[in-house]
Amino acid sequence: MIGRLNHVAIAVPDLEKATETYRDVLGARVSQPQPEPDHGVTVVFVDLGNTKVELLHPLGEASPIANFLRNNPSGGIHHVCYEVEDIIAARDRLKAQGARVLGDGEPKIGAHGKPVLFLHPKDFMGTLVELEQV
């Protein structure tokens, strides 16, 4: 059902510093910061060719990333994102098997402009999972 790993998302307390680290220290290609107000974050994508790292920084105090950083002040891995061909079929299959879909269960448009859903970390070994339709 799941396809390739689309990205690993890392919550960062300082987006500029994290961007510089990936670009200047590690030599990666990085995007410009992209505000995503519907998700309460600003993102920078680190292009690794075969996948991406998504740097997440809170966009306001109500952001779920702000809460994550309160509990993890140095930042850390927030979620992993896997690609699926049909997000509705994937959601329905997962729900039938007992997995919990976060929010209202309906896909939202993610930072890549494609439908996404998040799955409860307690159902996936403590890891928040994002599914993105490709």
C-alpha cells in the first residue's frame, strides 16, 4: 500500500540556523522558507535527490510544532511521510484495520499541494505518520 518515503520532517527551533546547517555544512540543496498557515508551520525542503527532509518551524504559538518544541526544545524528528497512490483507499483500508486517522479523517492539502492525512503515532510504534497522495 505505501510507496516510497517522501520525506522525514524535523521540527527546528531556529529555521534559519537549520537551513544554513543543511546548506552550508552538509552541502544540500534547500528551498526558500514557505509559510503554510493552514498547518501552522513554515517549511524548508532539503532536496536529497531520492527523498527530502522537511524542516518545520512554528508559525505562531497555536502551531502543533510550537507544542512539540516546548516538549523538545532542541527539536527533533516530528514525522515520516510515505506516498500512496489513492489516499482515500489507503485511509479506508487503514481504518478498517483499526488505525486512527487524526483530525476529521478527511485529507487536507499539504505543503506539496497534494492531499495528506496523518495517522496516530500510538498505532505506528510511536511515530507520527503522514500519507501523501502522489
